[in-house]
Amino acid sequence: MYIRMRNLLLTIVLCVLSLSISAQKKELANAKANLKSGKNLEQSENELRKLLLKSDNRNNEKIWLTLFDIIKKQYDQGNEKLYLKQNYDTAKIFLLTGKLFEVLEQYDSLDALPNKKGEVKPRYRKKHADLLNDYRPNLYNGGRFFVNKGQYKEGYKMFDMFIDCIHEPLFTSYDYENQAELLHEAAYWASYCAFKQKNFEAIRHHMTLALRDSVHYCSMLQILTETYKSENDTTRYIETLYEGFTKYPDELFFFRSLVDHLAQNADWKEIVKIANKGLQHDSTSIEFLFPKCSALLNIGNLKECIATGNKIISLNDTLADVYYHVGLAYFTLATNLEEQIGRRTLKQKKEIKEYFDKARLYMEKYRTMEPDKVLQWSSPLYTIYLNLNMGKEFEEMDRLLKSKK
């Protein structure tokens, strides 16, 4: 009974195996027929890929090589249509290029398995490497094509494959690593595509090579700052911002980001320091002057704040906040002097009055420019009008403040 059952199971296994081999032969025969006719190529590609999903077929050389021929035939047909200026999806050519590399790189790992003697002697490596080398520029060009189309996932894949050739055993006879300029540029674009997808892990994957691309170094630093920020790596975030600001003072991304970070931490002295560094590069840049003016006000360096603010106004008199900063600096000078002095001399009273009067001019200008920001200008103007004995104006501020309570 046991022997009969075992024989029955063996018969079933052999039947299944026979059917599997028969199906495999059928799919291969269909694929070769379609390859010859140039028809139903995508269908054959899908059928061959399904065969390779089965573990018994993964080491089948015929399936891999036929799959490559099917994909190459599609590529050749598409390339011919493009050459003849017939309708064809350009993107498909680049995607097919990627498939050619994927198939032969996977096949190479099979081709390089040790033989019965334990020797590694790939039969097709040189032939396939030479063949794919002619197609390799299409990986780079395809990446650029997809970047221009805003298809960053596809773009990343193209650039990643282009770069990965330097690590593939299939291409050991080609010295791709010494094609530095294009390799570094591809690494930058791969990082750019990853950044556009917010794939920060992928950015790091090509970061070392990308930072060797001198043409896009500034842009790569910006990508890295956003990467470090997203990862809450404050130390590297700040280090990269300082490097970018030092090397590219005209690229205001670095300065603005630094100012934002320093302001959040109330590090006003450092803002003045980096603003002065920027002003050494461009002494009339309002981008550097304005944060300096604001920081000087916050650290109580009032007279320099006034001087900086007036310089800004001489360059551009349309910035309302500058009038507010200068007005507040004069206001603070007046109130500080009032608090410091007990019994005042006529000269001191005159000085306080002059400060309040100058504060009034700037605050009234600010009010004119920003009429809706009542709380910002009404409170200092209330005190200014009170000290200048401007009754009508004082009463107006008094009413406004009471209405806002």
C-alpha cells in the first residue's frame, strides 16, 4: 500500500513537472515566433517574466536571453520610429534601456556562478558589457528627460542605474569611475530627483559623489540643508548653512535660513555678525542690512540700529518695518534717558524731547504705510504724544487703545 502510494505521488510530481516543462517550451517558442515577426512583443515579455517568477526557471539561461532579445527588439522598433519621426513615446525608449540593463545585470550573476570545478568563467560578460556600454548614455539622457518632465521617480531610477554600473561586476572591463565629471553630475541629479520626492535616504545614497560636482555644488548644499533639517540634525544643518553662506553669499537661501534659525534662538549678536560678513561682500544689500537693523534693535544697540535703518531708507524708502524699527529705537532712547535721570536739566529735557519727536516722525510714517497694524503703532504713539503735549493726537491714541482692549 505504501509503495503504491509513493509511486502515485511520484507519478503526479512527474506529470506536473512535465506540464511545467511543456508550458515553458511553449512560452519560449511563442516568444521566438513573436521575436521573428516583431509582433506581440510586450505580451511575450510579460509571459517570460512570469516564467522567471518560478524558482525552477530562475537559472534558465534560455529564458533570460530570450527576454533580453524581446526587450531589445522593442527598443529597436521604437528607435526606428523616432528616427523616421513617426509617433512614438520617447519615454518608452528610456524605460526600455533600463530594462535591458536590469535583465543582463541579473543574468550576469547567473553566468558568473562557479562551474562544476568551482571556476568562475562568465561566458557572456564581455559580449554583454560591450553591448550595454553603447546604451549606457541613454540612462543619463533618460534621467535628464524625466527631470525635465517632472517625473522624478523615473529620473532617479535612470541616474541610479547609470551610477550603479561602476559597482556591477558585468562592467569590470570598463573604467567608469574615472569618467568623473558625468558621474558626479549624474549623482547630483539623482539626489535632486530624490529630494523632489522627499526621499532623504536616497539623497544620502549618492551624496558623496554629488558633492564632487563643482557645477551644482551650491544646489547640492541646499538639498543637504533641507535633508538635515528634516532629520532634525541641527549640527549638520547649521554647518552646511554656514558653508553655503561663506562660499555663495549671493545665494540668499543660506543667509535667510541662518537668520531664521538664529532669530528663533534669539541669537541677535550672531545675526549682526553674519550680516556684517554679507555687507563686506555687498555693502548696499538690503537683504543684509534689514536683519542687521532688526537684530541691533533687539540687543539694544540703538544708535547703530538708527544708522542702519536710515541707510536702508536711503536705498529703498518703501519698507514699512524699517520705519518702525528706527522709530522704536528713538522711542527707546527717550524712555531709557527718562528712567536714568532724576532731576533733569534743560539740556537733558531737550534731548529727550528730540528723541520723542524723531520717534514720532518714523512711527507716523509707519502708521501711514501700515494703517491696519494698530496695536504696533498706537502704543508707542500714545506715549510719544503724551510726552510732546500733543493733546488731540494723544486722545485719538487713547480711544484706539481702549477700543482694542
